[in-house]
Amino acid sequence: MKRSVWNRLFIASSFALGLMGAVLIWQEISPEWMRYQAEYYRRLATVTQDPAKARTPLKVLQIYLPEMHRTDRCITCHTGIDNSKMKDQPQPFRTHPDLGIPGFLAAHPFNEMGCTICHHGQGPAVTKRHAHGPVPHWEEPLLAKGLTVGTCTTCHQNISGLKGAERLVQAKALFEEKGCIGCHTLHGKGMLVGPELAETWGKSVDQFDFRYVQGEQTVANWVKDHFKNPQRVSPGYPALGIPESSMPNYEFSDEQIQLLTALVLSFSSEEEEQERPIPARFRVAAGPTPEPTYASSIDKGRAVFKKYGCAACHGIEGRGGIRNKNMEPGEEVPPLIYVAEGFTKEEIKTVIRTGRYPARADASGPTPPLWMPAWKDKISEEDIDALADYLLSLYPESRTARPVKTAQG
């Protein structure tokens, strides 16, 4: 009886081994890329009514870019990328779209620039899974359609007015509106309440905690989920004294989250740029930025408020509403529209220069995650003076009994 069982196990394992061998042999003699390419030429023969096209020899195609340390074999499967006759075909046989921008394809010659410079993905791979998807030991899977706009800054130093980059311009406006620079640094400018944003996309996935992130373990998904709910993704470790994320939950819409994720993708550190050099002929330099002029000190102060991201904690136009856990009073960062009731102009300027820490609502509870940093080394005295004028101007006209606060109180 035992011998019969062993015989059956031997036959089953032999069959499984033979089946695996057959699959491997099939993959070798008919790889995935070859099937895609053969189908492309069959479709091309139909479109051009030239049967000879269907007999085109099949081979791995690649674009070698030594200046950028890249090898792209994307065109092995996307063979029709520059063939206008294939514009109505499904992927991967379709011509690259011109995005409705005249001259777009001529300005972005794929045979010189490759594909991964804009789309990411694993250029040397010749299977869809390895070329597109997040696979072990490859940090840059293919970008989702709505995120590729973030790579425009790889070559274009100024996106203002750049056709095709309108969504990135919207993202930048949202970034400024929410005052992100008030807590984060970007190329060293800003504050260190949060991490340096230029380094986010260049990090390895191993540097992120994915335990509370939904979907694939990619940097893009981590960033998206963190925008959606910062405290869920970064709940902290109370036992170790590590607080939860101090980033407010702004309840962004899905579209806003995608815009901001693309914007984070557009930031790059100096180290990252050195590792992935872009030839000078591809770079489009930004033109000179004219010095802004202001009608009054209040107008200038409004620009300073926006430039240094004060809205991140104090709300748009200082109206407040930003949650700050365990802060006294009300667990919210105070609005600035009533600052004239409690401070003179000189006192306001002192707080801006030196910063201040909020009082705890519960003395035994955690330190409130948001605090007023010291801006004396970041903002000039002239700008601080204008900012104080702007904050005093926020006092509501409806409050008819506005007190006149003096240095003596």
C-alpha cells in the first residue's frame, strides 16, 4: 500500500516537473515581447494594406542613452510609438499622443530622450510586469497617468505657462494656498516642522512605513495615502515617545491628492539630479523673475504671509481652523484676525522673530504637534514689518469696538 502511494506521488511530481519544463521552454521560444511585436506587425500590415509588414523580423529594440545612464527597451512592445498610422490602435500598439499640443512630439524626440525619463518604469525589462509594475529591487515603477505631469520639471525649470503642465501649475497654487512651506523645507527654504520635500521621491521604499497604507508599496501610494489621512498613515509610537504626524488633515479631494502627489514627484534633490543627469540640450531654463511691486505695506505683508506658508497653521487669510491636538484653548491653532486685540505691532514682530510654543490643554498629555517657529533667520526685518501690518489689517470691520493696543497695554 505504501509503495503504491509513493508511486503515485512520484508520477504526480514528475508530471508537475514536466509541465514546468514545458512552460519554461514555451516562454523561451515565444517570450511575451515577441507576441506583442508580432501582433503589432500584423496590425500594421492591415492598416497599411501591405502584407509584407507582417513578416518583419522580430527583435528586442532599445534606446541607449549613455549621457543619462539609461537603457530603454520600452519600444520592443510599444513599437508603434512614432508611427502615425497606428494612432487608433489599442495599447501597446498605439502612437504616442500629442496631448493636443502642436509640436509636442517634435519637441520630445523619444529616440533621443527615451521613455522612462517621463514615465518611469524599468527600462531594460522586456516583460510587462517587470517594466511596469512595482517589483523587488526596482524603485521607480511606471507612473499612473495623472502623475506623469510631475516629471515635466526634469527638464523645464519653469512650468508657468507651459502647455501640458497646467495641472502641475494648479498643484503649485494649492501648495502655496495651504502654506506647505510653513512646515516643510524645499531645497532648504522653509521650516523643519516636517521633512525636506525635495528628498521624498528619491527615498527607497524601505524608508517608508507601509503598515497603514492601502494598495501597492510604492512611494506614490504612500504619499497619496498620507495626504488623505496623515494620522492614519503615521500614527506614531506613543510607547517610544514618537508622536503622530503633525500634518493637519485638510480633507483633500481625490483630485487634489493626485495634484499634490504629482507636485511632490516634481521635486528632486541635488544628489538625485547627480545620479540621473539630464543633458543640457534637454533643459529649458527659467527666465528672469521680475521683482514684485506692492501698492502698500499691507499688500506686501499679504505676499509674505503666503510666501512663508503661514496659512499651514493659521488658515487661509489667518482665519484659523487648523487642528492642533492638546493645544490650549480648543485644540486649534488660534486665528490671526483678532491679533490686534492682544498684541501691539512690536509684540507681533517679536513673536514672528522668536517663535513660541503653545500651552497644553492637558498638562500630562502630549506636546501639541504644531508650534510657532522662530523666523528671524528666514524673514527679513523689512518683510516682518510688512507682515505685522498685514496681520493687524485682518481685524474684522464688524468688530466696531476695536481696542487700540499700545506697548503699555
